[in-house]
Amino acid sequence: MTVPFVLLLAACAVQPKPPAEADALPPPVVVPRVMPVEAEPRAPATQPASLFTLITQGPVAAMLSYADKMRSLNGGDLSAEISRLGDPGDSPTTQMQLALLLSQTRVPADLARALGLMQRVVANPSPEAQPLQPLARALAARYVEQRRVEDDRDKQVQQLRDSQRRIDQLNDRIEALRAIERSFARPNMAPAAPAAPNASKPTP
């Protein structure tokens, strides 16, 4: 009786070996906790197309940003910005800025000047102008089309004025003819003139 009891205790004391699949499982991955960070508010630029903007965004992006901000200006602010830029000289950036402003004044002479400034940027071989030239070519083509549309509109307005003037002249002539017709149709109510006394016959 003692030997079987001892074997039974030995069998209970030995722990079973875990299966091989359990050794092959990788340890669980610990995901680090991410704390949300609030982004700092970005203050709007006060000076359009500044040196910092040109460096961080590139000349084309800075010019598009400038055009977007200038698009909402009223007449007084637009004139003030044009005066602030003054003579652009040989700077392609300033030339494009001034051209963008002049194209918004709705004055034919300003649009022609804006087209000339864009063409100067396109023809400028300097390294500063080269990144801006694709945008300048696109805007110059747009200004040419805008001038054509405005010229056609002015011609149509002039033709409409000429037609209205001719219509007014014809109406005046018709009214004058009607007045003459009414004067002929009016009955003659004037009293008959008295007969003249018989004059002495002249002697032969």
C-alpha cells in the first residue's frame, strides 16, 4: 500500500509542461499613451508676401495668398494698397502684386497696365522671376481675354445708345408728322372776310 501511495503523490507534485504553441506566441505589445496637444493658433499675416512667407511657402504660394487677401478689398483700401506699392521697379514680385491690384479697379487703363506688368514678369530672365512666370503667363492670358470681353461690352453699349438715339429721332419725326396731320384735319372756323366795295371801272 505504501508504494502506490508514494507514486500517486509524486505524480501530483510534477506540473504539466505547457504546449509548444504557447512558447511561440510573442509577448503582448504595449501601446504608449498619446496625450493630445492643442495646436497654437496661427496669427494672420499682416504684411502680404513678406520675406518669411516667401521662404516658408514659396513665391507662387505667397502670391496666391496675396491675391486671395486683396480680392476682398473695397475701392478705398485698394487705392491705398496701390499707393503703398508705388513704383514696382524691376522687382517681379512687386510687379505681380501691383498687376493683381490694378486688374480689380475695373478701369480699362489699369487693366492694360496690369497686362504690361505681367508681360514684364514673363520676359524677366532673373532667378526671382522664373518661379512666377507660369502664373504670370496664365494671368496675362486671362487679362487679354478680359480686355476682349470688356471691349465687346463697350461696343454693345455704344450700339445700344446709337440705336436708342435713332429711335428717339424717329419718334420725334413721327410726332411732328402727326402734329401736321392734326392741323390739316382741324376745321376752318375763321369768319369770312367782308366783300370789298365795287371800285370804279378804269376808263379804256
